[in-house]
Amino acid sequence: MWNHSRLLELLKINHPIIQAGMAGGVTTPELVAAVSNAGGLGTLGAGYMAPEDMRKSIQKIKSLTRKSFGVNVFVPERPSATETEISRVNELLKPFRNELGIENETQPEVDESLFDKQLKVLKEEKVPVCSFTFGIPEKAIIHDLKNEGVVLIGTATTVEEAILNEQHGMDAVVAQGSEAGGHRGTFTDSYRQSMIGTMSLIPQVADHVSIPVIAAGGIMDGRGVCASMVLGADGAQLGTAFVTCKESGAKPQHKEAILHTKETETVMTASFSGKPARGIRNAFIERMEGHEPLDYPLQNALTKGIRKEAALQNRPEYMSLWSGQSPRLSRSESAAYMIQSIVSQAKRINS
Amino acid sequence: MWNHSRLLELLKINHPIIQAGMAGGVTTPELVAAVSNAGGLGTLGAGYMAPEDMRKSIQKIKSLTRKSFGVNVFVPERPSATETEISRVNELLKPFRNELGIENETQPEVDESLFDKQLKVLKEEKVPVCSFTFGIPEKAIIHDLKNEGVVLIGTATTVEEAILNEQHGMDAVVAQGSEAGGHRGTFTDSYRQSMIGTMSLIPQVADHVSIPVIAAGGIMDGRGVCASMVLGADGAQLGTAFVTCKESGAKPQHKEAILHTKETETVMTASFSGKPARGIRNAFIERMEGHEPLDYPLQNALTKGIRKEAALQNRPEYMSLWSGQSPRLSRSESAAYMIQSIVSQAKRINS
């Protein structure tokens, strides 16, 4: 099963292991290249990246590996917020900013043409694989990228979303279970209805689409990767497992938090970005609970300074410590060693 | 892996498939015996059963099978509610009762010695396996049952709860993932912190206990059972999959609802019993949302008449339609056929 996956052919990889394209600086070119060099698919999390930073990272990746790799981008939305709403949230964030000694009034700045610029770089740099989160791009974009030979991966959190991804021409789909750390990829139903556990989601999705399915959510080792494939997936995407890797660009406090967290200590919160995401419960999440955030990505723009400064001042209680529900399985290893461990474990399980 | 499980030896079964001891009339003696005769472990859900009904059911099971079987009981709590609280909930339930044309004032009656009486029957009838939900019984009870040769299975929803089960002498532990239908077995943390997906829960539990682990939550077929074992479990417990079986005593409306439900249509609610449980969203759940229920099992006692009458009047919108997150995988088959399908599918996966 392991070696005959059509996903390996599609993505031109040796092992059905995909490193999630986590945004926020986690996916350094070194991490992406290390994963690809080890036979998996490294993915640059370019969701929030400025086009020129993205280009530099892609060029760096290409200098570090000749293997296939991916870039993840966020399908944009048209958020809106009134001055009153922005003031209300700025008011809520004031105590955090005061404590950290940073400026109080922030205007959320969102570049509405970011996605188009990112896609241009993607094509110019001939990125082999592109994955999308938060929706499905327009027909013309999909057509264009496919014409350029880019392999496209969508994200789904329900059976319906997986079917939509297939109908719109995605070459493969990530089925993201509720265990997953970071943002929910949900783009149809409300997020609460879309919190389907990986054990439930994978076989139900696999029964309803014919494109390759990539399982995500709670998968950290060879057991999880093999179990995903037994459930009907063609491969697995790991996020949290790579955050604590040596090559990961995650903040040291973020890595430490995951390495010392229990499975009961993560929660869903929309307070950091405006979209629900799973992270380790801390003071920021607790104090913002019950307060409506701005639409994504406006909330993200407003909290950015706090998160950045909190990391600098070593205040993990105000950082976004994204983590899935399997932190007890996290390790601090090189990406290559991790992939080798998964492959060995899978061989033992399949023997 | 499939045939060498220590769980098979412990429970004296041929296949690592356990039918969950669901309460509320689902687990007829015919269902329990059919599962055991097919090589799995049938379990009588005796949680709410009066001792003499329980005895009759056990005797009936013994007349239908000579194989091993289990009985599930609920570890009791000492609930309390003031007259005011009871009136408040009765007031909330009034519109439902009016619509159904049943009496309005109900006093929650709870037999505080039920558990002791149930254990007495269990011992007298020499039940081979006893499983517990909602906690771990006192030391003396565990000691006593083990002396009688009863194999004991506990329920855990977190790693800590699994460790407690092992420390208290349970012979095996069910690790119940958040996908599971019906009641959460949580007895330490708040239920929200204990909503860990099966993909995350099983390997983390397996790494922390040495007793056999039985995976539960979202498992409906051979894929799920095999995936559980790949994750480190010794077997799997299936609930929802057996509700729609021919031999199940579930109300026809309950069976129909599961067979036609999507994975996004279940929710957690404490409105029926006072304890959080996963069921198909309906009018009762929606209208009770935001209203604090009485402690379990007082709330259960208050809503009992409504659920019973709703079934008689064919009003599924007021029934407790327990279901896990994999309803798209449900089938209407005999229990023997289902177990045979799981075994065949497992053989194909493992070959």
C-alpha cells in the first residue's frame, strides 16, 4: 500500500508524507528542502507572505533541493469592518499592548491583491505543487495554473468540501480532521459543524471522491501515517510534528510549549486571526474569550504586533501557540530523521 | 496483528471487535448474542436497567450464546437539584410535554442503590466481562468482581483517565475519541478539554498504559478497526455501527435518522441526560440550547417521558438520536454479516 500510492506519482515523491504549509515563519526553506530531500513533500507556508519574500524563499528552496516541493497560499476573502468595530477590538487589545509597551491604535492593513501577486510568483518560479487553504480559487486561476503544469491540492474539512474540491479540478485534497493544529480550512459550513475527527472524516471522504485524499489532523508518526492509509487516504499531511523539528522556524517558545503540552490543553480560538484555529490555551485566548473578533484577516492584522512583541519579550502567554491534539507525540529532531523514523515504523507495521 | 491480540485471550473472543454497551434498549439480548456468536464481544447496555430486567436480559443472552459477552454499567454519582432548579427545567420542558399531550410536573426519581443491585446480579449471573462508564468504581468493588473472575473494562477520554483506569486495576480500557456517539465517558476534566479525536487519543493512550487499549469513536468498518490497531489499540469498540443492525432494539426513527445523516449533522448536547453526549441535531436540542440542564441522571429522569412519547408518536425531533461522526458509513445489516464484513475487509487490508 505504502509504495504504490498514486499520490507519490502525482507529487513526484518517495514517501506519502507531506509537511503542512504552515504560515507564520515555521516553514523555513531549510525545513521545506529537508523534507523534500528526505523523500516527502516540503511545503512553504506562504499564506501571509509578501510576494518578494515568497520569491526569495522559493529560490532558496530550489538552491537546497532538486526534489519536488509545494507552496501553500490562502484563498482570499473580502472582509469588512466598521471604524466602530475596529475601535472595539483595539480597545480589547489595549491591555496587552500596554503590558508589552507597544503602540495602541492599529489600523488593519490588508493587501487585497496579495493572492494574485503570489500566484504570479508561483508561476514564474515554476513551483511544482500549490496547495490552497480557506476555499477554492476561481475557475480561471485553476485552469491557468494547471496549464503551467502546477499540481493543485485543495483543503476540505467535510465530505461536501472534498467533493467541491474535486468538482473544481483539484488534483488531490487534504481532508483535515478536527485534531489538526492551526487554522481550520473550512469554507462552507460553520466551523462547529465541520469539526469532524480524522477517524471519521477520512473513510467518508475517501468514499465520495476519486482524487487522492491526504489525511491531516493528529498525525505525528508512522502509526498515524499508516492508519490514515488504512482508512482510505493516499498519504498524510503533518503539521505540528514538523513545528518542533530542528529546521523549523517556529519561535523557541512555541516549540517548547508543544513539547511540554498534554492532549487536553489545546482549544479552538478565533481571537488571533478572526478564523477558528487550534492552539495551546494561554492567557491571550482566555482573556479574549467571548469577545467577537474582526473578520479574518483583519483580526490577524490587529494582533500581529502583539504576537511578535510577545515572542521578543518571551511572553508565550500572548503568542499563538498552534498545536494539534497529539502534542505528547512531538519530538525535537531533524526533519530527515523524523521522516526516516516514520518510514521505518511503517515498514514494521506493514510487515 | 489481528490474530495475535492479547485482548482476544483476555475476553475469550475471536475478533477484536466489541459492540458498545449502549443504554436505552439498543442492546437487545439478540444483538449481544449475535455479536458474540460471530466472534466479537456483545455487550448489554445495562446503565439505566432495573436489576430484574438486567437479570432477565442476561439469562436470555446466555440462552442464545455460549460465548463470552459483557455488561456495561454506569458508575453512579450523587447528583443534587433544588426544588427551584427542578421547577425551572420542568418549565422548559412544558412546551414539549404539551405538544405530546403528557403530564407536566415530573419529579426526577433516581434509585441510589441501583449500581449495587446491578453488581449483585452481575456476580450471581457470572457475567464474563463488565465494562464501566462515567468513572472507576471503588477499590472494594473492583477487588470483589476480580475475585469472582469478572474481566473489567474501564472507559477513558484522556491519557490521564486511561492511566487512572490502569492504576485502579482495570484489565483493559476503552479510549473514547471525540467522534463517538452517545455519552462522553469523561470523569475528570471538563468534557470540552476531553474532546480528543480518536487519531490523536489512541497512540497517546497506548504510549502511557500497559493494559490493552480498545479504540472507540468514529469506527464503523474494517478500515476503522484496522486503523485503530495500527495506532496501537488492541481492538475496537463500535457503537453507532450496531445501532442500525437488524437485531438492534433502537427505535426505527433512530435507525432511519442515522442511515440518512451526514457527518456534519451531529452535535454535543447535555439537554437529554445532564451529561454531554453526541447525537443528531434536532428541534429538542436546538430549543434547549443555552439552558443549563440538571445534573445527570436527574435531567435524564425528567426528559424520559418526552423521549418515550416522542418515539410512540413518531416525532424524532424530540428523541435522543445518538450517533457518532461517521453516519455515512452506517448500514442496515445483521450483526453477523457486519462482523464478517469487517473481518474480510481487515484481511484484505492486512494482505
